[in-house]
Amino acid sequence: MNDKTSNNQSIDEDQLMHFPCDFSLKVMGENIDNYPDYVLSVCQQHVQGVSQSCLHTRPSRNGKYIAVTIKLVATSRKQLDDLYLELNAHERTKMAL
């Protein structure tokens, strides 16, 4: 898929990132039913070497939501797309960046 920049130069989205690369995945979800464990398990299905030590969480001010950041090594755009699709399909996920 190609996009145009403001000066009409074509950009290939696959060239915006070079793989493999360090990547911080950020996901926000409802803070119930061990949501961070769910995020970790999905990441482990798609990315090798992801462990509990790669995960950082931060609850919202009122505790209703939780932000989960996982540092991983991404190997392809498809890998990241598949990861985002699965995480966003969960009913408790509010956003994934």
C-alpha cells in the first residue's frame, strides 16, 4: 500500500520500519480478569523471547483501566499486524498502539 506525502513523493509503508527491530507495544484495556496476562500470552504466541520481564503495567487513576507496555523484537510488518488484530479483537481492549 502506498501513501502520498505532502510533496507528492510516494512512500512504501513497509520501508518505514526495518526488521528486525526493537518495538514497544502499548495496549490499554479494562483492569479486570488479569488483562496483562492476556496481553502477554498473545504476544508470546506471535513473538519469540517475550516474557514477564518484558511487561510493564500502569493502572489508570481510578483503577478502571490498565496500560500494558511490552518491549519486544518485531520481525515483520505482518507479525505486528497479526498481533494488533488479535489484541484489538478482545472485548476488554480499548486501544493498541
